[in-house]
Amino acid sequence: MLQIISGKFFTKRAMYRHEGKGILFSNYKWYSPIETSVATLDMTDVIGSVSPCVVSYLNQIEKESKTGAGVLIRTGDWEILEQFRLVSMIGLRALFHSRRDVVTALCRSTPLSMSDSTPGSLVPRYFQPSIQGTQEEVAYFRKLVKHLIGLPRETYLGVLAAMKGMANALEVVGENIDLAYSLLVFCLESLCQSFDGYDPTWRDYPDGIAARLDPLLLDLDPQRAAAIREALLRDQHLKLRKRFVEFVLSNIRDSFYGEEAEGTKRPPRRLELAEALSNAYQLRSGYAHALEPIHELIRTRAFASGETLLWKHKPYLTLAGLARLARHVLCTFVLRQGVLETEAIDWRKQLPGSRPVKWCNAIAPSPC
């Protein structure tokens, strides 16, 4: 909805326009309104640890040619606020939430119990009680929002889904470390599956199965054998870990190892990152398929405070390292994509709350 109200899909000048406002709470501090291409973020109280933020936007929708009852003139305010919240979390590297108590709990500096790890001890920056913004951060945020809104629709939706995955991961850091770690991998994997352009070949099929099938396929008509191979490739998730690692590495800029790593403990080295990503994917798979907990050292504060750790000469990314990596890859991917000033899509079918209904009887309509 945030992209729809930008107007890039509209073809008419006649609009329904409504000034919209929403409230978020954040640990980010900035002393003047942050104006972006679609909304303005204004911290109304920067003294306390949690700042109320007013999000202002223009909820505009193209007028339909018909008039009368049943004409939609406004919708989606809750979705506009939620999508802008996600972009703010990733762009400004801070917490934003509709509930003050959630931000307060996540930014706690005192453990709730002997077994509790405060989120800030596992992932720095995001859970600081107070984050003082900089001019460079605000300028980068404006740039990111503008580029995000300009993405082709399908790319925009894929990026928003990945951003939501990262936001959800951050919000459960203090409750379920295994889930948080897996969600961070999931959000990167979702981009990889949708946008890496990977086209599997028969050589990618598992060697043992391919070796057994090839002699059988030789007895068939070549066209039929090719059709069977194509069908198998379409249904098989091939080389997922390799695709994941290659996609992430292709969206890392030199700044990840340089200025962005300044002040961090044990940042990933260029030569070890591929193996660390492979290990992260393996940890995610173990949790997703068998609920196996992630490596125990990642839970240990002494090791978790850094971005990497070594175990049996193998590098592993901690939550801190994975969070910085996920944000870097998301932003890099967005800023490398082409943008469209206008795009022809059936945007009305994508309005929040819309449901397609098929009617069986034109005289006495009833849902099929």
C-alpha cells in the first residue's frame, strides 16, 4: 500500500486524497522531521528513552469512473503505517513499533532472570536504550525509501517480505534465539529464491538419483526424456545452500568489510564469509526441519558479543554478525535494482482487504 499511494500506478488526475497520521514508538532520536518521498517521520519527544513518532502521509487513491454507493475512497492506513515501520527499522537500524511496551522490553538493560539474555547483549545498535541519529543516516534512509518505492511491483513485494522477516527476527531475539537466527537466514533466502536468476540444469540433480534415472531415460524418445527431466528440475529444490551463499556474496559491497565493520568485535573476514554463510544455512535447516537448536556458543554472551566465532576451525556467524549482514544485503539489493517512474498493474486487486469472489447466479447472487 505504501507504494500504491506514491501514485506510480495511477493514470488519471482525479484522486481521493486524505491526510493520514499514525503513531510509532522508537529508540531512535532525531530533532527535526524526516521527510521521505511517501511519508514524514517526526519524533515528538526525544527526551525519554522511547520516543513517540508521528508518521504523516497522503493516502491517495485514483477515482473510479463510476459513482454512487460502493465506491472506495480510502483504505489501507494500517498497512501504510506497518510498511513504513519496516522500512524505518531496516533503514535507520533502530526499533520502531506501534506499542511502547514492546520497545521498552526489547531495549532492557537488565536481564529478566538468570537464564535471560538481554537483546542488546546479542545484537548491538538496534536495542540501545537511545540511538542518536546522524545526518548521514537520515540522508541514506531517504535515499533507500525513494529507491524502494521506485522498484517494480513484484520486486517491491519481495523486498517488503524480506524486511518483515528481519523485523520479526529482531523482535524475538530476547525470547527465542533459535527462531531469530533462522528468520534472519529465511529473509535472505526469500530474496535468493525469487531474484537470483538461477536456472537449474540436469547436472544439478542429485548425483545418485540422476545416475539411476539416466539409463532408464535413454530408452525413451529424446523429446519425452527431455520433458521428464524438465519436470523433475521444476519440482526439485536444487543446490539451495550454494545458491544462498552465492546470492549473499554477490550483494556485499566492500564497505561491509571496511567502514561498516568499524567498532564491531570480530567482524567477518572476506575469505571466511562463504564458509560462515554455509554454516548459517545448515543451522537454519536443522532448526526448520528438526527443531535442532543453533550452536550453543552463539547463545554464550562472551562469544555472542562478536560477529563471528570459531569452532573446530570453522567460522560461524553470531546473531550480531547475521543481523548486520542481513541489513547490508537487503539495502544493497534494493539500491542495485532498476526503478520505474510509472508501472501498469491492476493495483486495485492488491488493495488490503480485497478478496476475489465468483458469483454463480446473476439474478440472486450468492458466493460459489
